[in-house]
Amino acid sequence: MKVILNGACGRMGRVVQRVFREKLPDADLIPVDPMAKDGEAYTALADYDGPADCIVDFSHHSLTPALTACAAARKLPLVIATTGQTAEELAAIREAAETVPVLLASNFSLGIVVLTALARQAAKAFPEADIEIVEAHHNRKLDVPSGTALTLAKAVQSVRPGSRLVIGRHENGKRDPADIGVHSLRMGNVVGVHEIHICTDTQTLTLRHEAHDRALFAEGALTAARWLVTKEPGLYGMEQVLEDLVR
Ligand SMILES: NC(=O)c1ccc[n+]([C@@H]2O[C@H](COP(=O)([O-])OP(=O)(O)OC[C@H]3O[C@@H](n4cnc5c(N)ncnc54)[C@H](O)[C@@H]3O)[C@@H](O)[C@H]2O)c1
């Protein structure tokens, strides 16, 4: 498999390069990064026009228009790991998915896919419970809250009509039962922790996932890439990859 890696020189990009060398020694990786130095990577997607089987993106959401345009024009399946897209950028992703298969996931850990399903189930089982989501990440992370925390919050919201997301709580006053709170900690070198607290007057259920190593996301993205290259155009998520893996 020949994979174009966008964002190849960032923290995640370098981990993907290492995992790729270790796990897929016979495959080719074409690194692209606008901040690349000393020729270690192409500095734009448009600079590489050789053959490829797919694009994997761990860069910055502002590159979405260039990324989706390149994937659609070259008919290349696209795995998007980057988080924090605006509404316009998400629209560009949906448009590209009409032409090529696109997999968008805010977290490539299979543990988080399972956690999301459990969060939805718990929110349904305890319709009166207060639900608060807490995430922690390293102090260099740019987007707040994490894309994964938003995915979890939206999963809860999908089974709680009338609820509303409260990103951080900064005002005095009683908690509104319709709130789904999302809180962010930024500290040290934390790879990623997500907790969902489901709290009634008589019990608290806490669901927790902790990533120990960034290789987890790289491995998930490469599993996703191998899966995606066999698919028809459309917008996919990690739930579908997991469904096929456990079938
Ligand atoms: N889906 C997942 O499982 C998962 C896991 C970890 C990180 N991420 C996401 O992947 C992305 C990259 O994470 P990272 O920790 O490697 O970040 P990073 O800042 O270390 O690397 C980002 C790379 O993108 C490039 N880039 C291009 N345009 C940029 C711009 N306008 N601003 C900043 N960087 C730009 C930089 O050169 C850099 O090499 C983030 O969106 C992060 O949230 C996703």
C-alpha cells in the first residue's frame, strides 16, 4: 500500500511514520508537511503527483479544503484524523465523500469507539442522570475541548432530546438538568484521558478511557486506511471499521 501522510512532521505524523516502518515494512509512505525542513517531506499535497492508494491526514483543520480537493481530484480514499474542523470544513469533507471514500474520526482508538457506544447506552439507561464529560491532554494541544470529548457529548445528546452542551462552566447558578457538561484539562505530556460521569441522586457510573501511547492512534489510522481502500465513496466512521473487525 502507498500512503500519502499529510502532517508527517508533527507529533502524530512522526509516530505514524515509525508505526508504518515497523508494521508495514513493504509499504510506501509519502510524507507531506507544510513546515517540513531540509527536504524531509513534500511541503504541499500538490507537489507529489506519483501513484498512491490513499491519504492519511494528521495535520491542521485549516488544510481541509486543500486536502479534500486533492483527494477528490485524484480519486484517493481519505482518512482524516485531524480534529477541530469548522462547519464549512465539515461541508467540504461531506462533498468529497460523494466522490471518494472518506473516513473521519476524532479518535482512532477502538477503545474510544466502544466507550462512545457505552456512553450512549448509559445515557439511555439513566435518563434523569446528570452527565459530565472530562478530558485531559498534553499542554501543546491546540483544540479545546478535544474532538473526542465533543464526539462523546454528541453521542449522549443523540439520545437526550432537548439537552444542550455546556463547554466549560463559567457562570454562577444551579446546574440545568438539560446540561451536558464538557470540561478540559491541559497538562504535561498526557496522551489522552476521557471520562464520562453519569450521576443520579443515588449512584455514579464513571466510564473512563486512557491512551498510554500515541502509537494507538497511528495503528488505528493505518487499520482504517486498509479498510477504507476497499470501500465505495461515502462518509465513514470508526464504528463501521469496528463492526467489520468483530464480525
Ligand atoms: N483522530 C485521532 O485519533 C487523533 C489522535 C491524535 C491527534 N489527532 C489530531 O491530529 C492533529 C495533529 O496532531 P499533532 O499532535 O500531531 O499536532 P502537531 O501540531 O504536532 O502537528 C501538526 C502538523 O500539521 C502541520 N500543519 C499544517 N498546517 C498547519 C497549521 N495551519 N497550523 C498548525 N499545524 C499545521 C504542522 O506542520 C505539523 O507538522 C490534531 O488535529 C490532533 O487533534 C487526532
